[in-house]
Amino acid sequence: MTSLIGIPILIVPEPAEIVDSHAFLCYNSMESGKSWTYKLMKQPIKLYARPKLKAPVILAVWPGIGNVALIAANYLLDKLPFKDLAEIDPNQFFDPIGVLARDNIVEAPHFPESRFYYWKNRKGPHDLILFIGDDQPSTKVYELAGCVLDVATAFEVVRVYTCAAALTRIHFTEQPKTWAVATNRSLITELGKHDLLQKGNLQIAGLNGLLLGMAKEREMDGVCLLGEVPAQTSRMENPMAALAILKVFTRLVGFEVDLAELSEATREVVEQVKQATAVAMSEYIEHFTQPIWEQGNGEHEAEDEGDDDEPIEN
């Protein structure tokens, strides 16, 4: 019996069967020419399938600035035939703060979901595992990230991807660029060939960044793709950055997906921002300026009022 992040692990020789997919996560590892089955006891992971995947990569996302990561991942989930793989029990990481009463009937507490999906890429070199977390927990963040990487390790993932927003001074009508950071120098060389490197230091907040740090601790290859988001629109959803990230991600992993709908969504958002900006500018001008003719009329009226008080001389 040994442990991984404080979680007991029982190692038993092959062959072995999964006793309960809701209690155990099993995977094979070749070590010294022997195959072993690792059973991660008491893991808060529900396993729904055990597909044989081809050099898989994982894209893991949580909410963040502009919902860039969620928009990108949910678009892939909608466009590709993903299947359920696993989910993380939310009771271990989230506490409900209230309930919903629908038509006077109280519903059961609702927890954010943290689910895994898989897609077999028949034409490319890598199958894809997709992890989508509805929310980031306020506690046990490190443990949750560990669960995600445990699943990635179980299915022998060759690279961990995350994505996030990079706040910059670009105008909202400009085409956003995509940058990348990685867990080792060899990956930096590869990313440099795709013109994805940016000089300087940056902080990647939340689990979209922390997961890469933990991947580095485990000596796993990891890449975070960062899409530019204008600072002035950081509080609104940004499909433009998500589109820029997906163009790069699909190229790096080696598959194609129809991005037409996401491209249309970006055009609609740009038009909405243009209209909102025009209205805001008009209100600003109206509030802080006064037409010259109104200023002139005011001066003449003041002069006329003064003339009424003065005697008329012939």
C-alpha cells in the first residue's frame, strides 16, 4: 500500500477486474516488463468507460476571464461526437449555499459538475479527452487538480492542455493573437515554430494555470494556450479569443472542426460592442458638452435681462 497525494493506492498483479467503477479508477502501467493494475481507493471519481485511446491528449478547462476556456471546450463538445468518460464527485469539493424552490417545491441541492469526455480521432495521431469544470472550488483546489491529472495518467495522456485569457490593450475590433507557455524547454522549441511565444513573465490565475504547475511537478508535458482579450471588455464573454485558441489547438493536436458558427458568434459580439460603445460615447458627449448655439443664446439672454434694468438714453 502506498499513496498518491494522500490517497491510498493498492497495487495488485494482473489480471484484475474493476470491482466498482464508481469507487475505483483502474489503469495499466508497464514497469520492469510487468503489467500492474493500480486501484485508487476512495477516489472521488466515477468512471463510466474504459476506452483504448491512441496517444491521447487532454484539454482541461474551468471558468475564467471572458469564459474563454469554457467557450472553446463547449464548442468542441457540441461539434465532435464525444462520449462520457468519467466525472468527479462534487460533494468532495463544493458546498451548496442554498436551494431553488420551483413552483413552491424545494429542489435538491445543485452542485457544479466536473466531467470527462473522450473522442476517438480516426484521422489524426491523437485521441482527445475533454474535461469541463462548471466552477472552481474555494477549497481543495490542489486536490481537484490532482484528480484531473490522475485520470489523465490512467489513460496514458501524452500532453495536458489548458487555455485562458490574456488581458492586453488591443482594441476589441482587432484579431486576437494566441500565446503559449509550457512545462519544459523542448515544448517551448515546438511552440516557437508555431509563433506562439511572448517575451516576459505572466501570472495565470486559477485552475487553468495551476493544473499546468502540477503537471510540471509530475513531469508531464503541458501547454497553456492564452487568447488575447481587450481589458475594456474583460467582463463579457469573448468568443473571439476562444476562436483564436481553437485554431491553434486543432493545429497542434492534428484534427479539424468546423469553426463557422463560432466565427459568426464573434462577428455578432463585435457588432454588439460597437453599438454599445457608440451609445456610451453619445451619452458622454451629451452629458459633458453643450452646443455652441445654446451657449450663445444663454449669453444673449443674460445681456437682454441686464439691459432691462438700465435707463434708456436718447
